[in-house]
Amino acid sequence: MTLARISSKILGSLNLPGVGRRLVFGIMIGVVAGLGAITFNLACATVSHWFMGAMAGYYPDQPAGEHDYFEAAETGLRLWALPLVAALGGLLSGLLVYWLAPDAGGHGTDSAIDAYHNKGGRIAARVPLVKILASALTIGSGGSGGREGPIAQIGAGFGAFLADRCKLSARDRRILLASGIGAGVGSIFHAPLAGALFAAEILYSEAEFESDALIPAAMATIVAYAVFSLHSGFDPLFATPDFEFNSLWELLPYTFLALLVTMAAGLFVSIFYATHGLFQVWRIHAAIKPMLGGLAAGALGLCCYSLLSNSDAVRALDVLSFGYGSLQSALLGQASIALLAVLAFGKMLTTSLSIGSGGSGGVFGPSMVIGGCLGGIVGLVGHDLFPDVVMHPGAYVAVGMAGFFAAVGNVPISTLVMVSEMTGNYHLLLPSLWVSALAFLLGRQWNIYRSQVPTRFDSPAHAHELNVDVLYGMRIKDICEDLDLTTIEQTTPIDEIVRIFSRTTQHYFPVMDSAGNMTGILSANDVRQVLDEREAGSVIIASDIANPEVVSVTPEDDLESALQRFVSLDVGVLPVVERENPRKLITMISRRSLIHAYNHARKGWQESRDLKKDGD
């Protein structure tokens, strides 16, 4: 019996409410995401050891919070082999993706976002498994990519699989998918709080959160982080000095940093999608494209190596693979301005070549390296010019990491929390928030995640909720019209009723007593049925055939409740009555007028939204 079937039986026996079920599922997703993070880390380390290490003699440095799984061999660096190794990894990755799961190519987070909005939260079960292998081959052989895309798709894929096997609704499936994204990212970056926020924030390009996913994602992320840390340790990913923010004057260089990372984010997105577009139109076999991208990325790594000398030359090779070793050095103030400049621009190009060509990997990790290097440049220059203001150049590395991805991915809140957790330093929250907010506001015209939508109202996943919100915000009194309404006295005989029907186009007639109170409602079908069945000479009056169970609305009712009554009764009109006296008729409202009012309101809402976008 599979894990999904076991969980379905357990949850069924517990009879938990919807929230309780999501929490239990969140814990299960966390376990799988944590194990997936361990598996993916081991896969990347294994490929890196045998490809870059054994074949090319290159062993990248690790951040302080991670350790080497294999002992480095005593071999010299074979630079000429790096492009060939990266090409081999790209070829194997491309063949794997092409044969087994085409959706596993590219940066996986964007695919998960697309599944949330446009595919009902569904991800093919084989995609996460192929993503692990394809990404390990791409990154472990020297392709530039991050870990968040593959691990996010692993967690999201299991969440979608679990929802399908347990026959959950599309809404629950999407929530579990988002929880899987957060669990994967939060575990592999040692950032559980940020993982939960990331899952709720990454879906939208505006300052919007998927609030329904926040608590289940938090549960999944905590469990995933605990599982992963049992294997890798509970230390932050990066070691940093005790950075502090002690002077408001520092906001000036931080403002300059915000402008720099915003412009660099626009450059990176432009290069990335221009490269992606070139490979898309290039008429060669799809499986070959990642090989050529890897070959070009490896060659670019050699170019970066040749630009510098001594130890900086070897560090410049961090434009390949993850590049976290040089980021760790920059945080400790052990990187030169020249090295940081080469890494920042080189990482843009190698990532675009590796992932834009169809290779598998994420873009969050490279963005951290690019933003950190740019922050390091500002920090070092600022320290040279204003040593009394910029006292900790490494602090600008951490803030640059947050600001750059806030502009690239439109996630200002989760990113600044993630950087704080990754570095174990929370004293930089104020400058990180300042830079992230500025970068987010200034960089809204570009986005690395093309599947993001601006807000919930723009998501097909929330289309029904938008309809409800628009109708719920309107009242019956807003659309009532003064009608020339024909009523029928309850003592009116059937022959007179027929004559009344023949003189009007009205189809429903309120039946009134002598005091002017409504006692029922009469339709043309009611009259027709009586005419077919009545006996000759029988005396039938309106009260005999009127329906006394009148479903009505009041002027204060919202249009959503009115629409529900129209649908449940399958009628064309409803009486509008006084709230204090439900038998006192005011007018009638038709289903057609309600739909017209909704369409008009929806059109006005869309026009105002378009004007707001144009103004922005």
C-alpha cells in the first residue's frame, strides 16, 4: 500500500476538518521534500566529484554550512576539460529530459507556478524524479544553476501527487503544491520561515500573498528543514561576522546599491530570455541544445579565469556550477573588486547559457551570487571612500543578495528573510528591507518568472472567487428599476387571468390580497397547466393556483445570494420585498438584469485596473 493510500485511510478515519487535513498533508510533504533535498544534494555532489573533479580536476569551494561528501583527488586543474565536461553533462541532461519529461527542463519553479495557476495544481509524477537527475547532471558538470528550482518541483510534484491519490479538490491540490515549493526551498537553503513565505509570495508579481497556503507551507517547511538538517546539520548555509547597522547615513550607500541591483536585474532578465529565445528558434535537436549551452558556459568560465591572476583566477571559475564558495569569501571580506565584478557579470552569462538552452536548474542560487557580488563591490568601494560610514563591506554582500532577487523574482519579503536565515544574521533586516523594497518597486517591469500573475484576480485559479467578490460587493438596491409591474388579486378568476396574460409580456405575476400584501406568485406555466386539466364549469381563482412559497430578496441583499437563489429555483425573476415585512412587494428583479450588472461591474473593474497598470 502506498504512502498516499495509507494517508487517505488515516485521514478518513480521523474525520479532520479541511484545515486539519492540510496540516497533516503538509507534514507528509515536508518529510518527502526533506528526503528529496538530501537526495538531490547527494546527486549533485556525486556528479560534481566525478565530472568536474575527476575529469577536470576542479573542486569548487563550499559555503561554511555545507561539507564535501567526497575527498578531493590529488590531481592538477585541467582547464581545457571544463567546457567538455559541461557539454557532456548538458548532453546527458538534455537526452534525459527529451526522452522522459520535457517539462523537467528549464528552471523548475516557473513550471510549478504555471501548474498552480493554469493546470489545476497538477504536475506529472515523473517530472520531479527526472528533474533531480537532469539538474544534478547540469549543475554537477559545471552548468550554472541553482538548487531551488529542482527541489521546489520535487516538493510541489509530491504535493500534487498526494492530492490526486487522496481525491482532494483542485483548491486543496494547489495549496499542497505551494506547500511543496516552500518545503523544498526552505529545507535546502536552511531557511524554514523564508520557505513558507516564499511559497505564498512567489506565485504573484505584485505585493500579494496566497494566504491559504501560508500555514500548510509553514508546517511542510519546518518538517522538511528538520529532516534535511538531520543529515546536513542545523548551521546556516553561510558563516558571517556579526554585522550591524548603526548609522542612518548608511542608507545612502544602500540606496545606491538598490539602484545598482535593479539595473543589473533588468540586464540579467534581458540576457536570460534573449539567450532562451535564440536557443528556441535554433533549428537543432532539442536534446543537443543543453550540450551547446554547457559547452559555451564552460568556455566562458575559461575566459573569466584568464581575466584574473593568482588565486582570484581559480575563484573566477565559480561562474560555473553553484558559485557559493566565492559568495562565502565575499561575506568574510576576502574577495577583490575585480573578482566580484567578473563573477557578477560572468554568472549572468553562464546561467543564461546553461538554463536558457534547456538545461535543468534554478535561478535563485545564481541570483544570490550575482546580487552578493554587486553588494560586495558597493561595500568595498564605500569602505574605501567612507570608512566611518561603511564599516562592514561584507554586510553589503548579504543585502545585495536580497535586493537583487527582490527585483528579479518580485519577492521582497521572503527574500530578505531567506538571506537573514541563510547567513544567520538578523541585524541587517532594516537595510535589507530598504533595498528589497526599492528594488521591487523600481524593477517591476521585468521578471524572471514568466508564469507569475500580478494578483489573485488575474489567476485562473481564482476566477470563481473574483465572480463572487464582484457580486458580493453589490446590493439588490443598486440595480433595482421602477417597473410597470402588473399584479393579480388573489380572487381573480382564471378567465380574467388569461386575459391579463394576453395583454402583457410579463411572465411572473405577484398575487396580492385586499390589504396589498403578496400571498403568492403565479407563472404562465401554472396557468397553462390548469387550463389543460380543469373541468368544464369549474371556478378557479388566482389563490388556487398561485405558489404560496415565495422565495424573495430584499434591497439590502447582495447579488451573490440572489444569483444562488436564481440558480437553485431555475426561475427568471425574483420579488424584491421589504426586510421588515417580507409580504410587502417593492418590485421584481430579473436574472438578466443581475447578469448585466455583473458584466458592467466586471468591465469597470478591469478598465480601472488597466488604467492603474498604465499609471504604474
